[in-house]
Amino acid sequence: MLTPLAPRRASAPRAWLSLLALATLSCALLLADDFLQQLFTPSNHAELEAGYVAVLWLFSVGLWLCNLRPLSMGILALFAVMQLMQLANISFFGEPLTAIDIQSLLNDPGEVRETAAHSLAGHWPVLLCVGIPYGLLLALHGCLPGRISLPQSSWALVLIAVVLLSKPYRATYRNLDSFAASPSRSALHNNLNVFSAWAVHLAFKPEVELPPTPFAPYALSPSMSQAKHVWLVVADSLRSDRLGVFGYGRDTTPKLAAYLRDHPSAFVRPGIAAGVATDVSLPYLINPIREPGKDALLRTGDINLFRFARQAGFRTYWISSQESKLLANLGSRYLDVSITREDHPVRFLKQQDRALLDVLDAQRWAERNFVVLNLRTAHLPYAQNYRHEKTPAPWVDQGPNGQSNAYDNSVHYLDGLLAEVIADFDRLEGERYLIITGDHGQRLGEGGHWGHNDLVPEVSDVPVIVIGREAKAETMAGLSAERWISHYEAGKWLAARLGTRIHNPNLRPNEHFVHGKLLFTDNFIQRVCETPAGLVHQPPQLLSMLLKQPEARCEG
């Protein structure tokens, strides 16, 4: 049993200075493996985050202040093993390790050993990247205590426990997708997230076995696209029936309406989101996959817009006013430029989505570019998105209808931002295409409910706005003929503009799928059917049941 340690006389200024110096050195070593790996591979996109560095420094203080050598060395040895797995995954697959990956590795250790043995020649720098900093850390903690004077306190154990147990505690009340790995985070930061999620949600639990997918594989072929610029703008929580251009009673989109009047080749259609949460819909939009249960395609990135763009000679961009963790399952290894909220935290805090325009203006475009812009504009809390604007909001966001009015104000604010994005797009030269959509819709008080994550029509309702400049009429006509445009259809159309045609033998006319709020599990799926009278949303069904009944389909 541990007993409180009384501070020793050694807590004189020199002892405290030694503690601060060792904590700073330890923190630097805990961060070093990412930057060492970046010398060997471009797949590691880790960046320093001030808040995380501060926590890691305090944690390092705790390891020295507790004066328990076995505890400190045990924690560091565990970190080293976790980091070896994480950096090896980045080196081999090009993306961070996830909780699902951890479970897969443990389920098939033989294959992992065989793959590691055959791949060692190409990925051996991982051993140096982990071995050098963690070897030094273990040597410091093994040799210095007792040889130099350091202060001691049992309160350090509380600090260590808070840092190590905070993530597992959060995992007890948040789902697996809340702990997605971010390509621009420190590998150790990602590990604290994904190993916590794995320990709480997957470890020592029977794995959910889904039936094999009954759907045939896709085929790919080259598309002779001459497009110079392809842009995709995804605005959070954007619902089509609250846009003035779709007939909403309030003029929430005056600038967009004016642009459409002046450019008759551009058009708008109601859309159908691929999922009801951002970290589900974005992967299915960027990886145009229609049928549920094809999770393997999300992992491999074989059907991925960034990949197609790279292959066709486009420079690829991801510019987002949201967190970098949204890049999970989007094919970050195919990105040339990735800029997120973490890269300019103060600017985004002050300006919100308007800061994204400054970032956009700072880019120097290549001859061919594929650009994805991700905005937060209409996400809860709605009013927070436009508070920084000098121009007063059109509708009063206080009182009984305040929240609904705030949503309309957010859309009106977005309209101004989109006008500037479109102006930037129009200044480019050559054949070019732009799609604007929402990642998902939003419940806006119907039945007393707000937000998203629910498989209901209001959440799968998104707008799709298509603009082509110096574009071929037949290319635009192929999409404008649709009465509704799903995320899958938009993604497939973009893929063709990026040089790859997707041939889907499973395609059924007028049938779409909306995914529930989870990935890589027995998720709920909603089949949505187009009919002459409108969309019919069938009752949500568990993926495991849907895969057993592939013959079910939309009527008519």
C-alpha cells in the first residue's frame, strides 16, 4: 500500500529546477517519435498542439515527482509498445491505428507476425523512431532517481491517474466513433484515445460478426476528364428546405439565388445524405460507396476521391474549420495539403468559418487541383457561428423561436461565405466543377427534437448545388437530370471528373441508403426510395438483418 511521501528537504530551488528540466526533457522525448518518423515517411502528419503539450508536460512532472521508479518505467514501457504499433501502422498503411485495427491485430496475431517479418526491410526506421526516445526515457528514469535531488509528493499519483484514466472514463459514455484517430495529432495522443476506446468497447468482448456482404465488387475504369479544378464544399448540418433557393419562406440565401439567376447552367437539387453524423457521412461521400456492409473499402481507400485525384495528377487539398479528427477514413495519405482548425486555433476562434476564406486565399494553386472545403456554419450552437460578424443577423435569436431563428441566421451567414468561395472558384481558368452540399441535415424542433444522429427524413435531407464553368453540357446534364441527388451519386460524378469511372453492378434505380451514427459495427441503415409522390423512408434496419435480406428493395 502506497503511503503519502512527505516533501524532502531536497525541494530547495535547485531540486525544483532539476525537476522542471527533467520534465521538459521527458516531454520533448515523448513528442520526438513523430518528428523522427517524419524524416523517413510523409505519412506521419503529426503537429504540435499547445493544449496537448501542456498536459504531457504536467504528466512528465508527475512521473518524476512520484518517485516510484517501477511505476514510471512500467508506464513508459507500455507507451513504447503502443507507439511501436501506432507508428508501424502509419508506416505500413499510411494512416493512424484505430480501435478496430487493434482488435483486428489481436484477432490474427499470426498474420501480423508474418506481415511484420516480411515488411521489416521497408519499415525498419519505426524501430529507431520509438527506440531512441523511449530508450533514453527509460534510462533516465532507471538511473537518475537517488543520484540527483528531486522533490517528491504523493499528489503526483493523482495527476498521473487523472491523465491516464480520463480517456477510458469518457469512453464509458461515448461511442467508439468519438475516439477516431486524427492524422495531424501526436501518435501518443491518438493512442490514448484509441486504446481507451478499445479497452472499454472491444476488449474481452465477443466480436460482432456480420454476415458476408452479398454485393458484387465495384469495377473502375479511366475517365478522360479534362477538368482543371474540382471543388467540393461540405457545410455542417445543412438542410435543404431551410434554404431560400429551395422555396423556404425566408430569404436565407439571397446571394446564392442571385448567382443561380445569372448562371442558368448551375442548378440545385434536394439531396440524400449518406449518414446522419459527420464522421459517417463524410467517409461515404469521399469514398463513394452505395451499399451498406462494404466497410473494407473504407479501410483500403480503393474507392476514394483523393486517391483518384492524385492518380490523375491533381494536387489534393483538405481545408476545414473543424477538428482534424474528421479526416479519419477519408484517405488522408492521399492529401498534399491538410489545414484544419488546429493549425490556426486563434484565428478560427475569433472568425469561425470566415477564417477559412483567408486560408483559401493564401493557397497557390497547381495546374490541376481537387479541393474539399469543410465548414461548421450551421452546427449547434447556431448563434455562436455568426456572433463575430459586424452586420446584425436578420432574425432575432432570442425568445421562443430563438433557436430556429439562429439556424436561419447561420444559413444566411453561410450564404455570404459561399458567395466568396464561388467568386474564388470563378476566377480560376479552364474546365472546372463545384459541388456544395451538407454532411447531413438537422432536426429543428420537430416533435421537440433538435440536432442530428437520428434516422429521420429531416436529418438525411441535404441540398446539392452544382456549378460548372467552361464545362461540357453533357457532363452537367448527367447530374441535372436527377430529381434527387444522393451523396453516392454526387461522389460518383466527382470521381469521373477526377479521372475514374465507378461501375457498380449492384445499382438499383431510385434506391438509396442512409447510415446510422456508427461505422464498422452492426449499424442501423435506412433505405430511402424515390417515388413519383416523393421520397419514402423505410423503417431503419440493422445492418446484420439487411445483409441477410439482399433481395429486399424499393417498390416500383
